[in-house]
Amino acid sequence: MEAVFLRVLNMSLTASYVILFVLAARLLLKKAPKIFSYTLWGIVLFRLICPFSFEGLFSLLLINPELIPNNITYAEVPQINTGIDLVDSAANPILSAQAVAPGASVNPVQIWVFVGGMIWLVGIAVLLIYSVISLFRLRYKLVGAVKWRDNIYLADHIASPFVMGLLRPKIYLPSTLSEREQEYIILHEQTHIKRLDHIVKIV
């Protein structure tokens, strides 16, 4: 699990840098077509789910894709190499202080990696449980939803409209909306479906 956790940690840290880059780029591309925004966030998605790195992509951002060496828990003097001197000079003295003392039976860095891995697994479990509970609560609110026309449903217990479903997406509208509001919102949600935004959002 140690190797998996370090790999995920590296991917997440690199993605954090890429996210900052994307947020800055979006400020400059406010009036650009949405496809540019999707492409930029696609880079973030790739970094978050792909265990492999392409040096050229991250060298443009001056980032070392392997910020934390996989063998850091066995190094005599643990160090990271982010490619950013300010970060390295701040973190490495702290890591060096965690070096294994002569004759010691426990490696401090291994302990920290183990604790981090446990927190990561607990976090995954909590988020999955929260997501499942939220889905069931939403489905409960939609029990009395009435089909209005086509794939459009009216529901009494929702506060805002949304699209739900992958292969056969349905549009759910609050039943309190006026007819004029309904038509505008339906056009809006249908545009989302045409652009496959409901799938992109889940991914």
C-alpha cells in the first residue's frame, strides 16, 4: 500500500500545481469558447487518474512529476525534489531531521507514510459513504416526481433543476416554477445534455 499511496500523493501534488495553472489560464481565456476550458480541465483529470507522466507536459510548468521519490522511506537522508527551490529548501531540512538514527528499529518516514495512507483510505471510505447517502436522499425526493413530457419531470421536493442519468438522462424541474421559467430552464438543460455535460460532470 505504501507504493500506491506515494504514487497517488505524487499525482495529487502535481495536479495541484496544474490546477493553479489552469485557474490562472482561465482568467486570461474568459471569453474563449468552453472547449478551451474543458481541454484545460482535461489535463487536470489526466494527471489525477493516470499513473504515468509525460515529462514535456510538466516541464512547461517547471514541475518534477515525481515530487516524492518512491524510495523515500528507505533513504538515509529523505528529500523531495519538486523543481521549485523555495519549496525544496523549506521541506528538505524537516525531512532530513526524520532520518533513521543509528541503531533505531523504526523509520520515522515510514510511520508518516503509513499514517498518511490510513488517512487516505478513511477519506475514500467517508466520501463514498457520503456520496451513496446523498444519492439515496435525492432518489427519495424524486419518488413523487411526475412526468410532464418526453424526458422532463416535475418534482415537489427539489429546490433547483438538474439532469440525472447517463444513457437516458432525465430533466427534473421544481414544480413551483412558472411556465415561462420552465421553458427557459428546459432549453438550458437540453443544451447541457447535447454537450454531454452530465457525463463530463460525473467523470
